[in-house]
Amino acid sequence: MSSKRVYYFGDGNAEGDGSMKNLLGGKGANLAEMTSLGIPVPPGFTITTEQCTEYQKTHQLSAELKSEVAEALAKVEGVMGKKFADAADPLLFSVRSGARVSMPGMMDTVLNLGLNDDTVQGLAAKSGNERFAFDSYRRLVQMYGDVVMGVDGEHFEHAIDDIKKDRGVKLDTELGVDDLKELIATFKGIIKEQKGLDFPFDPMEQLWGGIEAVFKSWNVERAIEYRRINHIPGDWGTAVNCQTMVFGNMGDSSATGVAFTRDPSSGENYFYGEFLVNAQGEDVVAGVRTPQQLNNHGRDALPAGNSAKDLPTLEEIMPQSYATLCEIREGLEKHYKNMQDIEFTIQEGRLWMLQTRHGKRTGVAAIRVAAEMEAEGLVTSDEALLLVEPAHLDQLLHDQIDTGAKLDILGTGLPASPGAAQGEIVFSAEDAVAQVEAGKQVVLVRRETSPEDIAGMNVAQGILTSRGGMTSHAAVVARGMGKPCVAGAGELTVDSAKGVMSIGGKEFKAGDMLTINGTDGSIIDGAPKLVPPQMDDPNLAKVMGWADATRRLKVRTNADSPHDSRQAREFGAQGIGLCRTEHMFFGEERIMKMREMIVAENEEQRRAALAKLQPMQQEDFEGIFRAMEGLPVTIRLLDPPLHEFLPHEKADVQALATEMGVAVEALQRKIESLHEENPMLGHRGCRLSLTYPEICEMQVSAIIGAACVCQ
């Protein structure tokens, strides 16, 4: 553990730098880096992630930490020329989290720390703006009561709604000074009523309360879940950034905003962002007011009917601040060699930077940003490659939901096979085939799928199941088909007999429209706009060309059909690493012949059934070999236990018996005799070939025959 617990930054000097994200968190490291670059950053200090880890063990703030915070606080006071919570001219602080990787919205923030009944008067007198001072105090009591003291935020929101209704106004900004004073008293009463405690008057008690709240928020449920989803270790901890308050709520010459140095959705190279006049940072993301666009380009790009189309841009109303922000934007991209996500505040015409970090982006945007940054000379081709993550490429291979679409998410399951799919709900494979033949698109909804459903899975746009996991039949087959699939949706109840499903408090019947997102596992009501994959993007070709020139690893594909093999070659595969022959038998026509072979009573009957399968096998291999054009193909002969090809439901067994002309009882006995408790160690693979060498002979003959034809 580092002996230093607190790192100061301010006035062009910083004790940390951008390389110290593990210790200072991403936000703290970048605040230090921006300070050293001469960018206007409000002074402050960062408490290390190690102190968070220590707090999770002891649930106490050490005397050594408190001593170092006092030293850093004194440095900030010296730079700012004012004292923390001085009654005549108070210095105020914000407290924010900052893990080593971005976890947006998962942990806590408290603003305006240091205000009380005395210091608010000093802030009002010094600023000459009484409304601003009491608005800041109101925000502190509300946020502190919620975040630090644990009062349900709805109590405060209801109080605001009540006073706005009583005063006949719609916006918080329309409330006067007396209204804000009344709200502050109401909020304090809510805290006392809900928690039996008073809002703390002592500014240092407020500061330490905020610091502890951030440490505690590392292990709140939403943060834990976010870490699980994004594979972030729980022992990393978060840093705490204590920073001098700058105010975007001091009137019409002040503002606050969030921006990206490029469009995070498309990757277009224009300054993309939103801001609010006379507001604090939380207002932009809270949606309490309609945010305005940074520039005219962004406003012009808004869809018709968007209320921000009628609002002025930052470029128009604060041109000098906007020009300075553009200069900083350019400098940050040159320094970090990546698209940035920034937060800023303008206090009475003076611009302050509160954060920068690498901006999250879509797959399409990632490719464009990488290609254009290289063309602009900001990065080398090797550096550009590192701007594209594997998940970005995966997005490009499947239909995606338009990022601008409004979604009614009903629930989630396992993201078993990526991509977006939508269509009318069907509950059986037969209905899926019938509806598609009638010209409709469908989503197949089942408790779980089996080989019986293969025809319906083949024609469906996507598959949704309430049971099963990432390696279930639905998941494996859907991935092989390139079909979006959400599996194991525990909130989903499926009653195929009645033709209904329930999820998210709603009931759906066959024919209702549904959308699934196999990329994140979400299940969505209706049919939001889908965006098809763009594989002909010249930027993608450029990026993949760099990858081919740099890589040393050869990539082969998993493919077991001519279609999959051709597609893999288009994506640059250099052969087939695994061709699973059992998947060739799941087609509707082939499954019956496979079952005929399985239930055969002797070798003669098995060979007769295999003779029907051999031409189909050889035809598949011929298509695969032609697609691979001489590249290596690794083939796995029949591997799974035979019972996996047979039906298990009573109605399906009866139908198979009728088609094969055998007694239902005899077929049922055969199925039961083949069942295994532990099929992974059972009668499969090479053991199957030893018992029934005729299966191996047929497959090898088909392979050799196809190779001879394709020479």
C-alpha cells in the first residue's frame, strides 16, 4: 500500500498524473493530468482507491487519512484565497467517486458541501445573488439527505412538486428566494422525520459524511451488479475526488454541460454535447429540463419536433466560452489520442473543466474514430487498432437497435447470441413456419428448444426462451445460425398451450410484436427501429487491413454448413478449426433419417438409413470445401449421444412412431434405453464409432467423396 493517501491538484500543479489510474481512479488521474497541462481545473485533492479498500475492511476513516486531508484542504484554501465554509466568503466543495475504469452513475456524488444557515448568507452577500446562494443550499440539503443520510429521494421531489404547483410554476428555476428558503426548511423537516437526525450544521461533518458516502457506494447493489456485468474486480475500490465548487447556477452568464469530442454514436468528427444555462451538473443528466445543444451543427441534426431545436446553442449565447471549449477539445484529443467524454461548468463567463475520460462509443463510431484519427495524424495505425475493442466488431455483425429509439424494456435474460431481432410472437416451430410462409416475421418464444424446433428456429428472426443457459440448445443452434437469441429469461412465463407469455407485468399473445436484443439480453415491447450491419464500410476495411498487416495469429472459424463457411471466408477466416458434423443432421428432412438409423434394430437397418444420409453429408462437405478454396478444414465425426436426436414429449414420440411405422411402446422403450444420466462421459464420440463402425464409415466415405469431387 502507498504511504501517501491524498494527492493535491490545482493552479497548474499536481502531485499525481494520468498514469496513476489504479491509485487515483480514472477521474482523479485525469484531473491531475489536465491541471498539469494548464487546463482550467478547479483545485482539489484525491483520496486514493487504497483508502476505499481499507474502509471496506475497517468501516472507519483513519487518523492518518484525516491529517492528510487537512493538509490538502489547506493547500486548496491557499490557492483560492478563501477558507472552507468561512461565514463571510465560504469555499465550498464537491465530493465525487472515481474508479480506475468508468462506472457512470453507479456511485455517489454530493455538491455544495460547506453550506449552512450562516455560510449561505456569506455566499449570498459575496456573490450578490441571493437566489443562487439559497438554490445551492437547497440542492445540498436534498442531495445530502438522499445520498449520505439515506432518505428516499422521492420525499424531496414530492415537496418540490407541491411548492411549484402551489406557486403556479413549472420549472425549479421559476421559484423565488422565499420559495427556496421554505423548501430548505421543508427538506430539513423531512430528514428529521425520516431519520430522527438533524441535517449537519458543521461543514467538516458534511465533508466527511460525503467522503464516507462515496466509499460506501462502492458496494451498493447497482455498483456490484455493474461490476459483475463488466467483469470489474470488487477489490479495486474507488477514489474520492474533493474539488472546489464552481457554479453553473449563478444566472444567465453561467451554465453546465457534458460533451464528447466526437459523436459517440456515429463517430462523426464534430463537437457533440448538451448544456443547461443556470444549472448544476446533475440537472443535465436528471432530465428535469430540456438540455440545449453545444453548437448549431448539433441542433440542426436533431429530428423534427425535438424541443431543443427551438433553443439557442452555447455557440450562440456564450461564444467566447464555446471557443475556449473547442480549443480544449482539440488539445485533449491530441494529448490522449482518443475520443474524450468531458464535463464542464461556466461560472459567470469563466470556463472550468470538471472531468475528461475516454468516451464510450458504438461499434460503428469506434471504427470511424480509429480510421479518421489515423488519417488526421493524431495516431499511428497501430495506435488506431487499439481504439477498437472486440465487442465493437461484434456489434457490426448483427442488426442493432437504433440508439435513438425509445425503448420499453420488459426484462432481461442471458445474451446468448448477439444482434437485434423483432417480429410477431409465435409459440411453436410449426406456427413459425406457417407465419413466415404467409409473409410475416416472427420471434419464436419457448420455455426451451429441442431439435424438434429447428425448422421454426431457422425461419424465425430470433429466439427467446425462459429456460436454459449460454450452452443450451437454443443458444448453441442460434449462434450457429447467426440468429439473435435471449435465453434463460427468468422473469418470462410461457404458456404455449394457451398461446400467451407474461413478462414485465404485461401479458402477450401470439401475433403481438416483440423485440429482443441478444447483445445485452433485453426483451423489448413493440418494434423499435433496427439498424442493419454495414460490412461495406471503407473505414472497416482500412482497420481490418491494419490488423492483417500486424497480426501473427491465424484465425479459423467454427462452421458446419456451406453458408457459414462462405460467410466466414468473407470475414477473412483462414480455414475451419471445427466442423461439427452432428449439426448437419438437425434439418427437418434429415432428422427423420437420422432417427431411423438410431432406432434401427440391427446393422442392416442402420446401414440402409445411413445410405440415405450419405449423399446429404457429401453435398455439405462439397459446399464447405469449395467455400474454403483449399484452406484446412478440421472435421469432428458424430459426437453427441444418440438420445439427443430423439423426441421426448409424448406427442412428438407418437408422431415419430406413426411416420416410421413402429409401435409407440417400442419406440418409447428404445428412447429410454438410450438415455444416460451423465452423457458427457457416456456412449459418444469414439465409443460410438467402436459400437457402430458403420456410422464412421459413412461419414469418412462422404468426406473422401467430397474431397475427390472438389479436387
